Amino acid sequence: MNTEKALVWFRRDLRDTDHAPLAAALSQAGQVYCVFVFDRSILDALPSRADRRVDFIHGSLVALDAALRARGGGLIVRHGHTQDEIPALAQHLGVDHVFAGRDYEPAAKTRDAEVGERLAARGIRLHLVKDQAVFDGDSVLTQAGKPFTVFTPYKNAWLKRLTAADIAPIDSRGALAPAPEGSIPSLAEIGFAPTNLAALGIEPGMAGAARLWADFCAGRLQRYASLRDFPAIKGVSYLSVHLRFGTLSIRELARTALAEQADSWLNELIWRDFYFMIMDRFPHAAVRAFKPEYDAIQWDDWPEGLAAWQQGRTGYPLVDAAMRQLNHSGWMHNRLRMVVASFLTKDLGIDWRQGERYFADWLNDFDLSANNGGWQWAASSGCDAQPYFRIFNPVTQSEKFDPEGRFIRRYVPELARVPDKYLHAPWTLPRREQEALGVIIGRDYPAPIVNHAAAREKTLARYSVVKKGG
């Protein structure tokens, strides 16, 4: 009889199926407990006590606890500082091992190292298991044995390295040690309030993930490449928050994409692994430009411009609609993330870190690796980024990806009556027609905060320090 005990520390893997740390614990120990920590080091720094992510996590924990109890176990939930809570609980339960999914963010790696040291001092071993990525560590390297810094060769090597075993489901079934009843504190008990998740149609937990995944696979997965860039169309998966918190397995998504030959969708999953790898191997990117020469750029200190961008009142309808969507729902279409990031950095001349921080505060699916990678891509300072002289035109982007203005009109209702011809650049609408429609630019909707052509020239000059080598 196996007398060893293990504790599975859930983090961003809030499911009980196809779960690598849980499977590893069940194979190692006869008694397996499960825990989640509401980490005050993270929660206390959040800008609002009504945070959709905390609400989503809480709902997902309730569902996870129910699934674990159906197996004879349950979820122990703590609210405190992880470095204190995990070692104390592990010692209290008398476990020999703690298992958790590997994380790649600098702060998380520092936390895990400290937890590992404190556990080791108690004679307990911490095992960090790959779960949220298909490949990590040294799995995908250049022929010189170094990490890739360009996506396409990384993708090619990733695909060449892939075998069926890498994305096969992991059997994490098995009986669990019981947990005390009523272990999950309410949102109020951890200092938070309910949000509008239900009104937004966001269902936390494994059931919510399964519903969205089935809906996506029913028709849109095969058409993803042709639909993905149009925010007014239901073309994407809407799974990002579920991927962020692990309510479904990356292996299942990759397995299905490969089987369906949905290459465009699979590319997005490979980008996810790529950005995890970049953050893991180049942690300086979390706070500085990935390409050091881009730290020489002098950004404008423009609080009013930043506020206008944040509030969706720049005078550029697609940018404003996207920012209002973010503020309302905590989500933004990926095409629009690129548009608004380019606008902040290359039209307003504001440091990409200001935009990255705002997204970090408001995105339901905020993930440091992907968020940082996307912002540095837009600012041209990241790995495999767009060239600094490629500057999105917010008007032509609007005309191309929201040609009928359906998305704009949904989030910028003051422009609802503006004809398609003028909707993407409403300041070109003749004054007489503005008055007839009751939409005066500069009164009912802002005039453009910058002139794009002039801003483009200023940006090219700003980036000249990079061209000159500093």
C-alpha cells in the first residue's frame, strides 16, 4: 500500500481532467489533496474590488470543487500569501510532495523558488510539471541549441518536434483524499464583489469552457482564417479567459486543430507557447524592450492623450469602439488589440508600457507573456515585431475590418446615424450634414486627437534613434 501523501497546488489549471500535475501526484502518492490559494500579493494590487478575473476564478473554483468531491476529494482554498500558505498547509497535512504546473513569469518563478525552499526545509519536495504549454524549456531550440527569437522558424521547429504523445490526453482520474466542507470563501470574504460576468454571457469553469469549445468546433474552427479579423462577426473562439485559467486543456485544443488541419488556429496556440518561452528565457522583456536599442526611444508624457485613449474618445471610431469594448466587457478582439496598441505608441507617441499596464488591469484574459509580446510587437521593440516604419492607419484599418461599421455603431452609438461613407473618419462629414444628423464633431463626438499623417512623420523621427543605432 502506498503511504505517501501529495498536495496538488492548482494555479492557472482550474480543471480536473487532462491535468498533468494531478496525474503526476496520483501516480506518486496514495493520498492526494488539492489546494488553491487566493494570493494576497496579487489580489491586493488589483485596481478594483469588482474584478471579473477574481469573479471568474471563484466561479471556476466552485465548479472544480464539485468535480473533485464527486471523486471523493474536494478543494482546500486559502486566502493569504502563497509563500506562507502552501508550506504551512503541506506540513499540516503531512504530505511528502507538492505538485504544481510550471509557470514562466518572472514573479511566479521567484515565488515558486521561495515556496520550494520553504518546503524543502520541512522535508517536502516541490515538483513543477509542464501543463499550460505544449512545449517549454529546451524542447524547441535552434540548431545552435539556443532559444528562438523569431516566430516562423520557431513554429517550423515546433511542428517538426510535435508527436502524438505531446498532445495526447493525460489520464488524471483517480480517488482523492477528502477536503473539509465549505472550504471556498465567498467573494465578500476575500474582499471582492460580484461582477457582470453573467450579463456578459461568460460562464466560468469547465462547463463554460466546454460549451464555447463545442460551439467553436461546430463550424467556426474551419473558417477561422477567413473570419478572425472582423470584430463585428462571430469568428473567433472567445476561449481566451478559459485558456488563461486552464479550465480546458491546451493539449485538447492543439490535438483538434491538428486533426482538423486548422492551421491558422494552431498558429495562435504556437504563438502562445512562443511567448511563454520568450518570457521564460528573456525575463528582461517584462520591464524593458526585448531589443535593448529600443530603450533609447523618447516617449511623450501626455496624460490627456493617454486618458482619451483609455476612455475611447480619441476621435478615431475604431480605436474608440475597441477601448469601450474593453472597458465594458474586459475583452477585446485580437485585430483591435493590434490597432489600439499601434495607435497609442505610433500615433500618440506614448510608451507601450502604459498601454500594457492598462490592458493588465482590465483584460479578463490578461497573461503577462502574451500581453507583453503583443505590445512589444506593436511598438516594434519585441522579438519578431513589425518594422518600426510599419504604422497602422486607424482609418484604413476601420474601412477594411469593419466596412459596414457594425462594430463601431455598437460601441460608439453617438455615430449610429453617420453614413458608412463618413463613419470611419467622421470629421470629414460636412458641417451641414452633421447638424442634420445631430452629431457635431467636437461636441457630440471628439474631433481627432492627432492628425495621423503628422503623427506618422513624428514617429519615424522618434524611431530614428534605433535606425542610427542609438
